Amino acid sequence: MPDDDEERFREFVLQQWGPLTRTAYLLTGDRGVAEDLVQSALEKTHRRWGRILRKDAPGVYVRRVMVNTAVSWRRRRRTVEVPLLDADAVASPDDYHRAENRHQLLQALRRLPPRMRAVLVLRYFEDLSEADIARVLGCSTGTVKSQASRGLARLRADLEPPSTIIETSLQEDPA
Amino acid sequence: MTADVETELRDALRAEADTVAVMADPWPRFRRREAGHRSVRRIRAGAIAGFLAAAVGFQTNLIPLPGWFPGIAVASSPSPLADGPARGGLAADHNWMDGLRRQPIDLQDPEGWWRITDRDAIRIVYADDIPGRRIALVFVPLRLGIITDSTLVWFSGPPGAEPEQMQQAGNEPADTAVATWMQSDAENGGAAVVIGPAGSTVTISGFSGYSPKGVVESHQLSSSVGTGIGVTSLPPTTLVGGPALAARVTSGDTVIYEGPVHGGWSGSDDSQEPTDEMLTAAIRDTRGPVMDRAILARFVGHALRDSRLSVHDVTIRVRWCGKINDRPAALFTIQPTNGGVIAYAIHGDTTGWRTDLRLLLPADGAEQRPIAWRMRAEGGDTRTDRVNVVAPPGAATIVVTVVEGTPTPVTLDTSGFGTTTVPPDKPAIVTAHAAEGTTLMSTPVPAFETNSGGLPGASTNTRITG
């Protein structure tokens, strides 16, 4: 890295480590893998730091590397057993049910295909625009829109009683 | 829930993300792990040149090699922590230890799969029940193609966990002299473990604050003599970035490690950037053209996180604004209530900046001190002889005196800023004089920081007291 600013990269690591680790965890569902993923993405960014500073936004670049790596890495840990949702359960506003709903929603998110999951995490956790998500994933904004729409539809379907699942799936997730 | 799945998803993601512990200062560990990976890449590049196409398959572990196949050892393989028998309260539980040896799994990184080829060679460095959980440090030999290496893997689980309940909780280079682990959250607290070589003495202390005399105050949390193991429980804390722990590991008169305890902390990630009202008060007496508020807020926010101070509990004073290397620059101080004063000099912008100075000063007379800081080359780490100086209010002249040298006057501009040269390795002092020639105050020109991790004032290069 001949003339690059090591200090700027250090500051970049300090700024980005926390947000990246949290995003990586949401993408992978595993804290250990998340940390390895962030380490790997930052190392790759470091190797091209000078070029990235000149030609790219470092925040977008490191997320592109991280998401692409997350998508391509094979799962290497046992998956957590997900209990089936009791279709007769009545939605309740109390804390217990809120926590349970949240748990179910996150489990449903983790069942999505990796790129679809990445779109939703970048959109609803990182608050990235569709254009920025497209830059991170290297695809068109149209693809981002359709992936987000299908992802949300699958989440709804996963969390609805069985009759609604069929209806939603037929309408919004023909693939 | 389905009425607004987007809102539910947003809330769920944020709540889940808040449970993730992140390191307050990830840089030292990042650099260590990166250095290890670079070493492997260099060795592999040389090896591949010899083995040509066949090696490509072996090297990525697409073609698995048997465990007995000779490999090229990476220099970092031996572990000073794995010498001797297993340590900790679970060391005598042979069934449990045997079970834990079955838990490490192959590790993947972008270079390929690191395979565990000889499970009998896995060694438990430490295993014990600590407050709130069961923890273990395991030495794992690995192979990536023809390269052999090893790593230390932390495992943690609930109190009394069976081996299969233990989950990987981070890894460290095998050649590290001291391994640290910490897990804590804002509501429940947590625990920390420091493992040094067998027979060493380990002391763990926690950050208490910056004293008005200009020193970092800490309180001892645990000390063990001769075991090489330090363990402490951590109460809930409201400290910015979580508990700031330091460890000192010694063997006889030799200091093996003195530095921060790395680990994870989860809690709210509140911004420490000052409000517009705070900045208005902070720049009341600023000399020089006041910089863009957004940049100044970013600089101050960074300094507050670095010093683990809350924006709500400090007084901020921007002493000088200007340009350094054609980029916006500021010298400002932050002072916690009834505490010492920390000076920061930073230049850059909102997208990237460089911290040129971190200096803890005694509260008494801090505003009257001249402050000088050495500069590294822009865009690199090379130490230069350039020294920047900012005069205090009321100073007419500034001189910089290199050890065993004569005082050299510094030409000041209208903002009280000037530059001079000092050999990078020579101690120096900066002195302010009033118009009639009386000495107002002197301040040492701090040496270059060698490791910007840790708190300002924790090293002699970042304080002037003691």
C-alpha cells in the first residue's frame, strides 16, 4: 500500500467495526462468523485502500465485499431448530408475545435466500437506499425492489396462519 | 404483525443487533489477525510456485491432504500459552475435556478452509466456570493445503454447559503472549478473563476516570500470583463503549503485557457528537477561523468515544482552528466534571481524519498551557521533524527547547499557531512568554505514540504527569 493513509484506514476500522459486525451478525446469525466476516472484509478493503479512496466510497466497498462473502460462504454451523408457529396462537400485545413474534420474524428472515436476506438487512437495518443497496450488491435497483418485495412477502407468509400462506405465496412469490 | 411487517422487521433487526457485543477498540486485534493472514499468504505464494497446478487443489483444500502429509509451518504456530497442562477448574474433568476437544470445527476464511487434521493434537489451555458462564481457551492445530498453522479459540457456554453447548467465541493468533476475553452488556454486566503464560502474575483493573492531577485513575478488579490466569466479574456500566479494562501480566521483573483487555460489549450506541448549542459554547474563545460545524462535531465525537467520556458530562473548549496539510484542523480540550483535561489535535473532514495529538493534562492551568504536537507524514506513518504549536491566550512569544539545546523562537500567525522542527527522537519542551518576558507556562512536546489503542493518559506519551 505505497502512499496510502494508514491512519485513515485505522479510523475507518474504528468507525465501521461496530456497524459492520452488527450487520454481519444479522446476515449470518452467528457472532463468531460475523466477526470473521468483518475481519475478512476489512482485510480485503485494506489491500485496495488507495484505489478505494480514489474511486469508490469505502463504506459501500466494504459492505459489498462483506455481503458477497457472506452470500458465498457455506454455512458451517449447525442450524438452530425452529419451532413451528402455532397457527392458533392469538397475537397478544404483551412483552412475551412481542419477543416471541420478534424471534419468529428473525427465524423467518434466516430462512430466506442469502441475497434476499441481505437486501432486507441493508434496507431495514442499515437504512440504505435502493440505489445504495444496488451498488453494494452489484445489481439494478429493479432487482433490489423485487427482492425486497419478495422477501417481505415471504416473511408475511411465514408468519400468517396456513390458509393465508397459500394465498400470499400464490400471489406474490410465484418463483 | 403482518399489518406492518416492515416496521416489525426494522424493530426486530435493531433489537437483535443491540445484543451483539462489539469491541470498543478493534484495531489492535484486527492488525494482529491481519498480520497472521499476510504471513500465510506470503508462504503460500512461495509454495504454490513450486507445486504448480497440483498445489492449487491442495492449497484450497479442494483436494484434502491426509493429516500425516508434511506441511510448511507458519512461524507463529508455537503457543506460549499452551505449554504445560491444562489450567482451570475443569482441567481434572477428563470426560468434559475430551468432549470439548471434539467441538472445534474447520475454519473458513477467504483463502480457503483451514482443516483440523489431527484432533488428538487439540489442547485445552484453560477451562473453568466464571461468573455467569463457562469459558475455555483451546489450542487448535490447522492446515490449509500444505500450510500448517494453529490458533487459539475461545469457547463459551452457559454455567455448567456440556461440551456440545460450548460455542466458539472468537479466536486469537496462537503465538500471542496473553489472550484476553471479555463479554459484558449495559444491563447485566459480564466477566473478563486474561490468560498469560503458566506461572505469570495477572492483574486486571478497570478505568475510573481522569484525575484533576492529569492521570488515568483505575481500580483493581482482580490479581492472581503465579497462576497466569486473571478472572473478574463486571458490574453493569454506563461508561461509553463499555468497561475499559487493562491487564498487567508479569513474570518476575519482566512485564509480559500491559494494555487493554479486548472483548465484546453490547449496549446502546448513542452518538457522542455535541449539539449545536454545545459547539457554540465550545468555540466562544476559539482562535483562528472556526471550521465547518459538522466536521468539528465529528472530531469531538471521535475524541469523546476515544476517551470513553459522555458528551453530557464534559466541558469542551476549542482552542484553535485552522488548516493542516490543507485540511481542516482543530486543537480542542475536553474535561470531565472535576477531572483532568484531555487535549486533542485532529485534522481531516467528516469522511476521514487523523488524530495528531492525545494528551492528558492537569486541570490546574490547562488553559494557560502552550501545546505542541509532532506530525507524521501526510498519507503515511513516517515520523517527521515538524512540530505544530498553539500559544495560550496572553502569550506574546513561544519558544521550543530541544533537550540539551537552546530555545528556538516559533513564529506565530494571528491565530497563535506556528510550526517549527524538532528531531523526531529528541525530547523537547514548549514555553510561552508574556510580552514583558515573564514565563507563563511550559509543556513537554509529547513523543510519538507507538500504539494509539488504549485511553489517552494510559501511556507516558499521552500524559505529562508521572
